[in-house]
Amino acid sequence: MKNLRPFAGFILIVIAATLSAAPRQPAAESIEPVQASVEYSSAKTTATRPFSEVVRVGNMLYLSGKLGTDSSGKLAAGGIAAETKQTLENIKTALESNRSSLDDVVKSTVMLADMKDFAEMNSVYITFFKKERLPARSTFGTSGLALNAKIEIEVIATVK
């Protein structure tokens, strides 16, 4: 250590010179916000529902919650498994009619009327997504769903 003391001042000068010679980031430029186009499905239909089935913002699709209803509007018979399957089929149809697919889902939210149905719902849910493309997901229990449904699922997906 004694032998290094004469060099301490020199080392500090070298460090200071190195730091002052380091390239500096240019000042931040003013960034203009990009206005993404927004499309609401309610503007294209005569449906009287107080919401859009799908809203597209740029290359993202936001689907409103789907129930396990058939084409007549009745819930699929057979309990949580049947409702989950029909709900995901309805989501798949909505995505495909908007140039997307289940492979493009990045986030899903599952609402269950009874959390006791979680395992059975999950056993059906997992069959609709590839293991390497599972979306981020939240699942929670509710105190009730429209039409007395057992499940409602909403998703966010990218557009091809």
C-alpha cells in the first residue's frame, strides 16, 4: 500500500479525465404522442347493448366479457365445464372475426360465480391455449354474473 500512495493523485486524475471524456446522452427531444386509431364495434352494429363487444386500439383488441351462451342466447347446459367451453368458443369466434386468434391473446380475466369451480374451469380453459402461449390471467370470484352464468371471460389480444 505504501508504494501506491504516490500514484493515488495520478489515478484520481485519470479517473476524472475518463469520466469527463465519456460520451454524453443528447438532451431528450420533445416526443410527439402518437394517436392510435380507435374503433368501437358498437359503431358498426345495431345492437342495443350499452357496450362494445370489441374495441380496437392500434393493433390491440379489447373484448368485453363473454358468457357461455349459444346462438339462441341461452347458457350452455352441463355446468361449469360446458359454460367454460362455450365461453371460449365465443371468444375464439369474436377474435377470428376481428383478424385475431386465441394464439394472440396476451391477457385474460376470468370471473367465476363460485370459486369452487376453479379447478374444473381450469381443466377446460387450458385446452384452448398452447402451453408456450398461455396468456397472463387473473381469476376472481363474483357475487353474481349476467344471466346467472357460472363464468365470464374477457380478453386482450393483438391483431394480425
